[in-house]
Amino acid sequence: MTSSRTERRQQDVLVRGRRFRASSSSSSSSSSSSSSSSGASRSASLATVVGRAVVRVAALAIALLCLLLPLSPARADAGVPAGWDVTTATEHITIGRVELRYDPRLSADARMLAERIPTWWSRIEQDLAGDLDDTMLISYVPHSGRIAEATGMPRWAAGVAHPPSGEILIAAHAPDGSKTDLEDLLKHEMVHVALYRATGGQPLPRWFHEGVAESFADNISIARVQTLAATVFGGGVPALEDIERSFHQNDPHGASVAYAASRDFVSFMRFYDDDGGAMRQALRNIRSGGGFEASFIQAYELSLEELGKEWRAGLRGRFAWFPIVGSGELPFFLVTPLVVVAFFRKRRKMKLAWARLEREDQEELARFLGVAR
């Protein structure tokens, strides 16, 4: 198989899967103090010991949570391009031009999906293009292994989309047997199909395809906010070309950063103006053959590089709480008010794009703190 053929197949097939990783972090801090009073010294030492104990318990709880939470990044790999044969999906429901095939054991979930698909698609197409062809064939199977058998994809793939034909496969269970998030999973794959149609099948960077699909997820990802915050205060968020490369390399950490950054940046662009009109205009420009970067310049009157700089300029303010929580210098219960203040304060000269991102971050932080307690 030639390299160009492989690249075309990779552009055609997009999957959403589940990867499992163990991540651990450790931090330590030491301090010494002297006091003219031995009683005051003992009290200070006791407070320090108690504070460190609280921090360690909180850090352990968060670390355990990170280990237990499976990440669900989307991946695009070469596989059977269309005509997937899923023999267990013998029942079907027709919703307009959408056919939902499913395993009889999954009838309750299938009925739920059938009720919600029209609403999900309506929101997706309105946000991206206004009106799109809604013909799709969706197959719903019990386990991701069935997807691997039908498509040749890796066994961790819990969802697959073939945008040119509108075929989608989703699984009820991930490789470890845990339940998948059906709503986000199916919406993610539907967005891949919608984006393909909104742009007339024009080639798009991987970071943009995945960022758009991830940006429609309604559920909050603690792992995402932690990954992005750690990157902001660590080595820094990579440039777009480096993010793009991360999608094509076998580096789980790099891929996690790429997904988190892509979703955040695309969300910033989607809600840059009041009604998302700039993004829709950019997609129309791409469909008309205007080229990817040129289409954004025309729609936003800014280059992607300039949009990226504006997005990056606000990241440290949004994640100002992270160095305090991550350092372990203060007891967690004392840090909490500082974190809340940092998150809820309003910053000057921020465009409307930050509104939704901040709401997401506030919800993520509230859940983050609730778990740590």
C-alpha cells in the first residue's frame, strides 16, 4: 500500500476509542521555622503535619481517580472503508433518513438513542452549517470487540465513523467491560459526519476534526482540564503543527495533550462571536475551495496563528488555581477558597469566546474539588 493511499484512508475513517493509562504524580515540600516560644513551635509543627496529611490524602484521592477514569480520545486509523458487516445488529429503527441497527439485547438503549438522535443532529448541523443531509446508517453493538471484527480497527475503538458514507459504529461497552458514554460517543461520531458534509469533504487537519467533534461533548472531563492545566504550567501548550503531529504518533501523553488542547481551541473559535457565525462562515469558505487557513482569515479577519495567540493569552488566567493545588504547599481546605476566587473572577478584555469555556471549567473545578474532599 502506498503512503498516499494510506493517508487517504486515514482521512476517511475516524474512530473514537478508549485508551487506558496509569498516571502518577508526586510532590513534596519541606519547610522549617523557628519560634521564641517552644509551645508556639509545637503548635506550628502540629499544624504543618496536619496540613501535609490533608494534602497527601487529597492528592492520593485525585491520583486514584485519574487511574480509574478511562480516557476516551478519538483516533483516526486505516480500516475497512465502508460496508461494515455487523451481524449481531439484527434489529432496526428508522428515524427519518437515519437507520439505527442494533443488537436485540440493546433494545432499551437503542430506543433512547432513536429518540435523541434528531435533537443531537439538529444542534450539530445548525452550529456547523445550518442544514445538512442527515442520511446515516448507525450500528450499535454490545462490545468494542465487535467493531474491531467488523472494521479491522484496534480493539480499544468504541466508536467508528466513515464520513463519506455516513456509516457509524458504536459499542455499549469498552474493552475493559465498562459502559461507554453513549451520548457523547454517538454525538462525537455524528459530528465527524456533519463536518465532512459541511466542508464538502475537503481535507482538514486532524486537530481540527477531533477538536470540533470533542467540542460537542456535554459531559465534563476532569482528565481533560487536568491535562491542559498541567501543560499550560509545564512545558506550555504545543504549537498547532506539533499538536497535529501528536495525533499521528504512538505517544499516549502527547495524544492526551493534543485532544485537550484541540477541544479547547476549537471551542474558543466556535464561540468567538455571539452566534458562532464566524465558524460557519469559515466552513462555508472551506467547502467553496478557499483553503483551510485562508478560510479562517476571511471569516475571522485573523489568522489561525493570531487566534491561537489570543486563546493562549487567557489560559493562565483560567487555570490560575492549578499551581496552588498542584504544589502541595498549602492544606487543600485552605486552597479551596483561592481556587474558587481565581476561577470566578472576571477578567478584562476577554472576548465572548471565553464564556462557555469558563462555564465548563467552573463545573470541572466544582467536580474536581468535590472528589478531592
